[in-house]
Amino acid sequence: MTERPAQRTPNRQLAALIAEAGFSNAGLARRVDQLGLEHGLDLRYDKTSVTRWLRGQQPRGTTPALIAEVFTRRLGRRLTAQDLGLDACAPVYAGLEFAGSPDEAVDIVGGLWRKDSGSHAELRKIAFTPAGLVVPSRDWLIGRADEKVARAEVPVRIPAQGRPTTPGLAVRLDPSRRRAPAERGPGQKVGGGDLAALRSVGELFRSLDDRYGGGHARQALVRYLEHELEPMLRGTYGEQTGRRLFAAAADLTRLAGWTSYDIAAHGLAQRYFVQALRLSQAAADRAYGSYVLVTMSRQAVYLGHGREAVQLARVAQQGVGTSAPPVVQTLLHAAEARAHALLGEVRACTAALVRAERALEAARPGDEVPHWARFFDEAQLADEFGHCHRDLQQFRAAAQHAERSLQLRAPVYARSRLFCRVVLATARLGLGELDQACQLAAEAAGQAAEMRSVRATEYVRDFERRLEPYRDAAPVRGYRDKVAALG
């Protein structure tokens, strides 16, 4: 006799939540499809699909996490796939969690580093989700620094199978990996030399990013985070050293996100930024947390989410109040101005630019400025003005500020100079100066060809789209010939 297939058990948990949320089967299916689009997924569920789930069929892939998120948004409380009677899966929101403790934060960001340093190409295809900005920024704003981050030395016992385990430590290592004898292992003591090395590594990768684009050494940075920084975070250290270690971890994680953003891995970058925000809280570094939020705001501007970008900039300002140095205050107000400019809000943009200008004027030689904010000078502020005026189609002002930024900006900031040159080209185009616009853009296109930066390429393409009405003009044909010669 052949056995009958096992009978599915009706999913009463899901049925109860559907009733509580007031969804119809078709309504739930439609919301799951819409949420899937936020993550770059083309889903085709309907009321029949929901009927099957209610009868006990388990949806595949990331769908259980999407269903859980639909109910979370509707009911205002966090629900997991298991709460809905569905099988657990790798959630689409993995990496966007704002951890409840430093150890949990290390677990989350360590998992992100390991996946990113491997062959998980799909991780770099995850879509950016505006909804993923709300909870982390709120939790940072209302949260406080962790009371304790120090990790005491714990004796390591060797079990029979030969793998060391450290009681009380959540060490999640891939069993296929084997450490070389000289490689740092979890539990080792972190010292001043380690912290100095982390700062030097950050400066090195920041310089490579500025000159050659985020794609040049991004993967090497991520591997460093996995193989060197994670063992330090799982090592032993006192309170003061621990705060400095988490500050360095926040900075390097933000940089990994920044380089991911530069190659258009936007969902991955968003996850790095969220985790950098959480690490900054463990570091008790409120000012750096505000810088991470500004970075998130800039990404939102780039992706066209102006309202979210304004809110992130304002949360950053509220989070530090007036305690941050003038240069940091300048940075925060400039970020808000960029978001208002994207939305076409002239008065709000102008007011934010005025606040930024006044804050920079308040800076004095000898002021203590965080190392991560030293790039923000008169050249950078002029660049911000140029971008804002371009977005507001105030082309004469945009040209004046972009020219000033290019005069002041050091050559080491090659990508920033490229962006500013395209802003100037766009302003010249808006003023009817087609020859100059095409000449400037051709220079920028040549620089972009030497970089591994999707943003650099997109700046040039944005200018080319603006050229379309003039496509038959001689300067435009000349421009296209030059760009074609670049290959």
C-alpha cells in the first residue's frame, strides 16, 4: 500500500491575525506584493495564495518575512514569521535591526561582514527600503549609551572535538574556517596598538575611496573587518578601550557602507549604516551617530527620498543639540539643505544653508574637530551650495559656488571634484553656455572612466540626459565623440 501524504494543519495563528488586521485574503496578497517591490522582488500572490497559507502551505524564500512585516506595519507591533505560524527564514530586514545590547550588535554586524566577504552576490542586490530608516533612527534618538561594554577575560576550555568554546561569549564562526597560528582569535586582549591600527586602516581605505571610488578596495575592507575587527570585538578589553574600539568599529562599518553606496549596492549600504549607528551608541559617541544619520540622509537624497532625508538630518540635529563642534553643526545643516533642495523647498533650503554658513563661521583655529569631520571646510560648504542651487535650478548661483569649491578643493578628493565639475557643467548648460558645459562634462567623464564608482558614472549620465534637447548641436556631437573614445 502507498502511504497517504501528510495532512496539512490549518494555520489558525495566521487566520487570527488576518481577522485582527481586518485584511481580506486579496488585500493581504496585494500588500505582500507591494512590500516585495520595495525590496526589488516581483511577486504575484493573490487571494488563492493566502487561502493555501491558511490551509497550512508554507510560502517559500523571504515571503514569510514579508508577510510578517505587513502585519507589523498594520498592527504597530513587531511580529515574526513564527508569530504567524510560518517557517522561519532569512528575513529581508536582516541587518536593519537596532540591537538591544553590544553583544547582539557584534553578532549582527559580524554576520553582515562574513556574508559580504564571501560569495553572496545576492547581498549586493538587496533593494534600499525607506521603511527601514524609521526604527533605527528613532531608537538612536531616544536611546542611551550602553552602560557597560567591557569584556572580561574568560577561561577557554577545549571540548573533546577540539573546537574552543568560551562560556558566555556568542562566538559564531563558520566551522569550515581554520585560523592560522598567527591570526588573532576571539578572547585575546585588545590594546592601544590595535586601536591605532584601526585608525590607520580607516584613513587608508578612506583615501582609496576618495581617489579611486568605492569599488576599488571595498572587498578588502570588508575582509579586514571580518578577519581582524570582529575578533577584537569578541576579545577582552576594559571600559575605556571598549568605547574606543566600538567607535573605530562604527567608523569602519560606516565606511564599508559608504563604499557599498558608491557602487550602487544600496540595500547593503543601508544595513551597514544602521549597524554603524548602533555601534556608535555602544561607543557613547553621539556626534558620530549624527554623522551616520547624515550619511543615511545623503543616500536617501541620491535615491530620491527627499522627505526621509529631511527627517534623518533633523533627527541628527536633535540628537546632538548644540553640544557638537561648529564644523559638525555645519555638516548637519548642509545635509538638511540638500534634502530640501531635492524637494524644491526654496525657503527651507535657504534657511538651512544660512545656518550651515553661520556654524562654519563660528569655527575657530585650534577648535577640537573629530577626525571624521575634518573634510568639511569652505570647499565642501561651497560644494553643498552648488548642489542645492543646481537642484533648485538657480544656475548662476550654482556655477559661482561650484567654481569656488573647485578652486579650494584639494586634488586628493578626486571623486568630490568630479561631482562638483558635473554640477558646474549642468549650471553652464542651464545658463545656455553649451560649449563650456560639454568641455567640463568631458573632463568629468574622463575621470569617471578611471574610477570604480557607480555614482561618478551616474553623475555623468545625469548630465547627458540634460543634453538631450541639444543632441544635434556641434558641441554635443563633439562631447559624444570624446566619451566614445574613452570606451
